[in-house]
Amino acid sequence: MFKPETYISRRNALRAELSSGIAIFPGNTEASFNYPANTYHFRQDSTFSYFFGLNQPDLAGIIDIDKGQDILFGNDVDMDDIIWMGPQPSIADRGSLAGISHTQQLAAFDEYIKDALSNGREVHFLPPYRGETKIQLSELLGIAVKDLKASASVELIKGVVKLRSIKSEEEIAEIEKMVDVAYLMHTTAMKMAHPGIVEQEIAGTVEGIALANAGPVSFPVILSINGQTLHNHYHGNTLTEGRMMVVDCGCESEETLYSSDITRTVPVGGRFSQRQKEIYEIVLKANLNAIEAIKPGIKYREVHMLAARTIAEELTKLGLMKGNPADAVAAGAHALFFPHGLGHMMGMDVHDMENLGENYVGYDEETVRATQFGTAFLRLGRTLQPGFVLTVEPGIYFIPALIDQWKAEGKYTEFINYEKVETYKDFGGIRIEDDVLVTVTGNRVLGKPIPKTVAEIEELMKR
Ligand code: GLY
């Protein structure tokens, strides 16, 4: 946990964003895996953690805007709990860690809310994403589960997004530690990426590095020689010469929950073929051009479009695309190869605050989400501010089913050289991703640099 002052000042900052009423923050409970007592690894709700810092199940918090007080709710343990879990701090002690002097047992959370409702006070809540919390809120507030998302407080969502979007020095330090663990995960994966090894062996090793050095992986490890499938979680292939291995993974701090999210793509065996090198250099150029453009005041959608133009220009030079690259990008033809967004906000959630609504996090009144295939998937489009942490992850993929569909439909024949694209259907995909902080003057790539150029990767993988 950070010092109590951090949580006090975050709660005070939120109070200033809300006009009246109470804001309620149910922490996460344990979630069962295959029978009630066998639970998933406990993961606290990120917003609860942001304002209250505590990383145990069955806690809840209320920020009372009208009364100017914060209350932490949770049960003191009994002898049964002590026998199974060991001695635990009292709820009053946990409260003091978060800078809270008002603590009550968990049952009082419901009473506080019922009392507020019966007095006609506004009860602000965030859209719940877990079944347990949906049931809890539905029963407490008398709102059908299906209507909870639409009934959530937009004022609270916007206030939370405003605060959590700007990372403080202590948050940046936590993220950077996680990127440094990702360095170990990725360099180990690179060294293991030789013919004959099964993807599972590398994926398991990488996950173990996360657990041994930080905490759980921040999302299920994406690792595959079939990188043309963007989020490939199948790890049963044996690595063979001629394929490229995409590894997209990161970890999160067990205690504070800040994350990392890095992607590297390497040639199995450690030497790029000419064809691999040509495509790799294009993705790298898109990654570097995008990073160079990141600064306060620029819209991330512009940076995304810059990466798309880089890809289209270079694929045109290579003969996979044709015509005017700027026109091709404006029409959306590049999305055959780059069918996703350049990146997303990152923080306590690897897609930061996505549970609050992607458009509240990534868009605003002046930047409305595009509808065109490819650009529509960009999670962050709005103007960048110092303190944002975001991912930069361009890619080029040869997705046989998509190529077949577009070709059959005669799509963008003025911009795509389908005859040549056909010869790349066995290529796979390449993605290169870094975690970047927007600074007052520009940006800073976080963490220890992870090999990224052709020469750096070939050097590291040399046996
Ligand atoms: N790196 C995985 C994701 O952004 O979804």
C-alpha cells in the first residue's frame, strides 16, 4: 500500500468532483473456481484499491459527499478465521492504513445505503462487472441486474476516470517496476524460442517469472507461432524454423495492482529471414514513429493514424499495397493488415478502467469514436495529457480468413495487391508493444529497454 495520505487525498479529490450524496465502492469478494471453497486468485477491484488501498476480500467503502466523511466496512475475524488464515488486523487497523477513522462491520454497509436511499440522497455507484457484485447491488438498490450498467452514476464514472487517468510519481514507479519484470519475462521467452520447444513450456515459464518477481500476469499470456490470431491463448504448438513467435504479456503488482503490457515478436531460432525482416522493420517503424509523436495536446487517434500511414506507405513500397497510401488509410484499406487500435490506457487495469466504459476512458465530447473497421477498435482516441500511461502496439497480420473475405468481396482492389498478399498467407503476424508515459515535454518509454531491433533480438537469441 501507499501511505494513508495518498488515499486521503484521492478521496478528497473525488469528493470535489461530485455534487452531493454518497459514492459506494463494494470491494471484490472471493470468486469460486470449481466448488465454493476453491477460489480463483483473489483480485481486488481496482477502483476500490485506488481509493482505499486494501487488498483483502469482503471490504467496502463509502465516500459521503454531504457529510465529508469516509467509512470503511469489513468484519473483524473470528477464531475460525484465525485457525484457517492466521491472525488478521482488525477493521479499525485496516482503516488506519487507508487513513480512515470511521470503520464499521460489513453489515452496516447495507444499512448505510438503505438509510441514504430512504432519505432521498443520491447513491453513486460504478457499473459492476462481477456476478457477485451485480447481485449485491441489485438487491441493495432494487435495480434489476440488467439495468445496473445504465443506472450507474455518470458523474462518478467521469470523476474516477479524471483522477485515475493521470498517474502520480508513485504510480509510475509501480508501473515501471512491472515493466522491468516484463523485461525478464520477454527476454527469457526470446532465449527459449528455438525449434522443438512447445509454446506451453515458454508460456508457463513466463507466468512463473511474473509470480516469482511481482504477482500474477496482468492478463492471460498471449504466446503463439500463429500471431495472426490477435489474442492467441492456445499454447500447444511446437516451435518450428520459419515461424515467428508473438509474446504479449505483462504482470501486475500483488499489492498495489499496477500492471505492465508488452509485446515482442521473434523469429523461431533467432535469425530473421529476409521476408520476416522486411515486415518486422515496418512494424518497428510504426512503433517508433508513434512513440516519437506522443506528447501532450496530440490526439491519440492522430498517432494511431500516423502508425497506419507508416504501415500503408511501407507495404506499398513492398508491393503488398498499391495506390496512394494516405488515400488507402483514409478509406480503411490498411485494416486488412492492422485491424486493431494502436493502444489503450494502462494502470491498475491493463486496459485501464475499461469496466467503467471504454468511451468514457478513451473518448470525450471533442473526440468521438470512429466507426470504420480497424479504427473503430481504437480504445484511446482523445487528446493526451501529461501523466497518461498508454500502450503503443502496432502490428501487421496476415489473417487468411480476412484476406479471403475481402478478396471475394472485391474490397479495396485499388489499394491491395491480393496476388502478392496470397503469398503471405503462411506468414503469421507481428506486433511490437511498449508502455509509454506522456510527460510535460513529450514522452518516456517505461522500464528497462527490452530488445526490439532486429540486431538486438538476434544478439540476445544467439546460442
Ligand atoms: N496486450 C493485450 C491487450 O491489450 O488486450
